[in-house]
Amino acid sequence: MSVTGKIVNGSIVLPPGTKLPEGAEVRVETIATEDPFLAAVERLAKPRPHLPKDYALNHGHYLRGEPKK
């Protein structure tokens, strides 16, 4: 059985009508509010001011010393 509730004033509030057997062991897990994949993409997509402005075009030059395009 899986039930989703919310924390209200430090207590777990389950949906109305939810019945759990007395003495039942339960597991509480927080639900990620942010998609980890999107968070990683966001971190990678940020501007990189320490890199040259033409890095994407001339990465071969900066990595291996090839002539600039």
C-alpha cells in the first residue's frame, strides 16, 4: 500500500479516509521536488565566463593546439 501525505506543523497528514492497521510499521520517504536530470542539465548549461567565447567553435585549438577555425 502506498499513500502520499503532507507535513503540516511537523506532523504527517494523510488523505481523509486513509486507514492503517494499529501497530503497522510504515516507511516515510520525502519526494524529490526537482527532477535530478533537469538539475544536472541546468548546472551544465550555465554560462562559463572563464572559458574563451569561441571555445565551442575552436575547442580543438584549446585542447590539442589545432589551428583556429
